[in-house]
Amino acid sequence: MGGVTSRFPDSIEIGGLVLCKTPTEFTEQRDAHYRKLATGQMETVDNSFMRENDPRMPLFRERNTKVTFGKGA
């Protein structure tokens, strides 16, 4: 191999990084874990933000839209 040695024979290694296989179950568990963390962080931010809300001067309002049609001439 032209003098290139690897600690992991028969593998793909570039710059000290090794390409690996991972079972789908592990990646799904990892994704669920980080999704749960992100959701918890967003809930914390929302709760902290809403704590500062004052009904006399709301930070944001629920917006409702209504479409009406005239009777025409």
C-alpha cells in the first residue's frame, strides 16, 4: 500500500478518521435521544420566555384571520 499503515486493516481510513458501519437501531436510538434533548431545550426556552409575558403588554399575540366575501353588486 505504498508505506501506509493502518491500525484497522481492510478498512477505510483517511486522516485518522475511520468509516464504520452502525446498525439502524443504534442510529434511531441516537436520533430519538437528541430529538428529546432538543425538545426539552425548546420547552425550557419557551417557559422562560413566557414567564416574562405580561397580559397588559403581551410579547406576542395569537393571530386569527378571517375571510369574508361581499354580496356583490
